[in-house]
Amino acid sequence: MGGSGSTRWPWWYKKKTCVESCLKLDVAVLNQRGFIKPGEEKVGVYHWHYRGATGSMGFRVIWFPKPQVKLTYLIKGRGKFTYPVPLVPVVRFGKQTCWLFSCPRCGRRVRCLYLPPKQDVFGCRECYDLTYRKRQRHDKTADKYRKNPFLLLERSLQLQLKAAEILKKMGLKEPGC
């Protein structure tokens, strides 16, 4: 167990970068803090805390001529970056207008933008081919049921019996009776 080649991933497989290792810019956070109000130009600072490191980025919300968030940040050893990220209105059925970012790299409408390690510009998950850490973990429970499907049937019967006991204690009839 645990020897060479005992993992789910082949030795040559390069795992994808995870969103958890990137800096994240969320339009919902800006909205909650009152920075996205149509017609009002706002200036603010966005802070990060990741693995003991901290960072910040200045931004300005501009509405004319087009709604956008102008980002300004410094990456150590690579310089200062300033560029606009367009805001796109999305009208929900009978509700208020919701705002999303338009990815500066591909134009896709997204709620969150990410800045992976060793990159200079924020982009969406699709642009940087990002995934979630949990998607790259191996699920041992699924293996157990895959090897012996009768265990899954046995577990479902156990849960049905437990539910029937609870219903009986509550004085209710069993389902299907």
C-alpha cells in the first residue's frame, strides 16, 4: 500500500490548478459591500488572506461610457497592472438586475474571476482550466460500492428500516402503507 504507482493518477499526469490556490475576485462581495450601484462611481480596496500571505488590490467602479471595474494591483517582481473588467447586467425574472463580470480574457459572463499563481491577469475558470481540489481527490467509498454493488443495496435497505423505525416512534405510518 502506498508504493510506487499506487495512486489513481499516472506518474505523467499533471493535475490541474485548483481555484483554492488562486486569488479570487467575486462580484457578489463587491455588491454586498455596496460598491455596485448603477450611476454611482465608487473606489475601494479588495483584500486577500491566503496561507499566511496577504494582498490587496485597488479598484474603481465606473458606469460611463460602459459599466466596468478598473483593477489596479502590483505583483512582486512583475510590475503594476491596470485594466478594466466589464460589468454585464443580468435581469432575473421579475427581480432586480444582477451584475456579473465579463472575463477580460474570453468575454464569458462569470461571478468570480481568478488569478492563478504565475499569471498576471484575472480570468475565469475556463480560461485557466481551473478545477476544485475536491474533484481531484480519490473517493474510496465509491470504489467499495463499485467492487460490490450489493453493499449499496444493503445500505439502502438499512436506511429504509431506520426511517421506518423513526416514523413508528413518531406515530406515523410507514411510507407506502
